[in-house]
Amino acid sequence: MVEDASHVGAAIRRARLAANLTQPRLARQAAVSLSLLGKVECGDRVATHALLTAVSRALKIPVERLTGQPYADNRRDEQTHRAVEALRTVLRHYDLPGDITPRPLPELAADVECIARMRRNAQYGALAARLPSLVEELTAASQLAGTTDVPQVFGLLVTVYHATHTLLHRLGYADLAESVEHHLTQAAHRASDPLAGGLAHWARVQSFQSAGDYAHGLRLMDTARAELDDTLRAPDEAAITVYGSLHLRSVTLASRAGDADTARSHLAAARDLAKDLNTDHVHYGLTFGPANITTHEVAAHVELGDGAAALTAATGWAPPRTMPRTRRGHHHLDLARAHLILGDRHSCLNALQHAKHIAPQQTRLHPMVRETTSVLISLYRRSHPELSHYADWLGLTA
């Protein structure tokens, strides 16, 4: 079983004591409930994203110090983590002349499509193995491209940087992921594609979200939508997908900020955009449609602490085949958290198992999965073979 010291609450307690703070004082400085902080520290309550970021700001430490990321000690993911150094190197060389001759653009485009598919399916090990060389080759292609090829080359770089950003964020390399956000923004500009620019803003807000800077994140999403207003005068599926995804990102930001009214407003705007869509669509690596709007509504209720509303919203949810594994897997993680809020440990574990089945590596690398599993074990307070096996798979076993 998991040691008591493996949950996030124990990390908060250690950091609080190292800062010579009492629980009441930390609760005041972080503007969180003392009762909630106490339950989190003893492992009886899951630390929400909002609590984690509030506490990390109060303690003046990165969130990763509390979540324990990156989880590089799990043998199942060690090869994935090893590739990060290769990625770090090629990203550092982004503006220097290369010594390789890139393949023709059609061959590069075929590889980029494979990368996009791996990202949607949360195949992070395969992504990590292929991204360094492809980023290097596309960088060389961008330096050699003639005028007519520039938009296409940088369009391919947008997709590859987006996949790189997702990989690094999921692995827990926050600073490196943030540097990729800048590369992505520059590539979108060179691609002369407003929708690629919308994707770049969508990705960039991850840094604000992770830091708990929700107000500035919401402002960035407002700016991104304003820049795309012209695309909605004669919208196609791609424009609706990108624009709608910006609303869904705002739902996440608002719910983590505890602003239910703003979250509802953006959900309503997203539904209005999707009213003519019969199913979900994927464009620019973003998913938008009725099913994904529901996943965001469920997640928002969870962040706002209303497990019953989350489960009600999820009633009848049926993801289409077009919905990526990343979105389907994350939905079951949110359902697990909703069940745990209501004290239903059995349903919580079932939902975690569903997430594992759909997107195993994403599930294993997600801090909220590890935290939810640790709290489940703390609540059972006795041997539970299925839960122990799950904890071992996550790399939590003592």
C-alpha cells in the first residue's frame, strides 16, 4: 500500500513546517479553508487545483514541489523522461543553422500527422522518442524554406510544438513547457494563420492556469477570441472548434478561480457555438462539440466542489469516435473525483480504472490521479488488493 507520506497533503505539511508556518497561518495566507487544509494534510481530502496553486503561492514554491513532478522514478515511464534532454537540446538550438538536410515537405507532413495522432491518443512514450529529431528537422526546413513554403513549414511546426508542449506539461517539466509556448506563438505568426494563433494562445494560458493566475488567463482568452472575431463572420468547423475551445479553456480557468457565474457564461457561449454541430470535431489539435462541452461542465462542477452536479451533468454522456483518448480519459478522472466528493469510494476506483483503460500513460502521469488514489487508500485504511495493484501501477507503492 501507499505510505502516508506519498500524498500531496503530506508534501504541503512538510513545506509548511519548513517555512515555520502553522496550519491557521498558512490557511490565512493562501485564503483557503482551515478545515479543508487540515483534511488535505492528513490525506482525507483531495487537494484541488485551486488549493494547490494557492498554497504554492503562499509558500513561494512551484506547484511541482507539492505534486512531486516529474515522476521520473516510475520504471514504466523512464524512457519517456530520458527523451526530455534531447528535446531540451533541440529547442535550445531553434535559431541556429542546422547541419542536416530535411526531407521533402510531403514526407515531413506525413510524420507530423502521426505525431498529432499520438498526441490525441496520449502515446507519450512514442511522442518522446520521435519529437526531438522531427523538431530538429522542421527547424532546418524552416531556415531553408522559400517564400512560398514558409506558411506550410511553420504550420507543421505549430502542430509539432503543440505536441511537444502537451508532452512536457504532462511529464511535469513546467519551465520547459512554458518556453515551448513562446516557440509555438512565433511559429503561428510565421504561418500567417489566425487559427494557429488561437491555438498558441490556448496553449500559452496553460502557464497561467498552472500558476493559479486565473484572472490573467481569462484576460488572455478574451484577447484570443477578439483576435478571431472576424473568422466567425463566415465560420467553418475549424474556426468554430478553435473559438469554442477558447471558451472551454475559460470555463476551466473560471471554475478553478471559484467563479461559477463566469464558468456558466462561457459554457452557455460554447453551447451556442456548437448548436449546429451534430458531433465533436478535432481541428488544430483541439476538440469541440457537445460531448467535450459536457466534459468541461463536469470538470467545472468538480472544481467548484459539487460532486452531485458533476454526476448529473455526465448523465447520458456518450463520446463520439472523433473524441481523442486524452479527452475521454480525463473525463473519467473528473468522474472519479466527483464520486470521491460524495464519498463513493467504489465508483471512484471504477472511474480511475476506466481512465487507465482509455489513456494509460496520461492517467499514470496525471497528478490528480495519484492524489485521488492516495486519498482513496487513506480512506479505506485497510488492505484493498485492487487499489494496491492500481497504486503499484502508478508507482506509488512503498
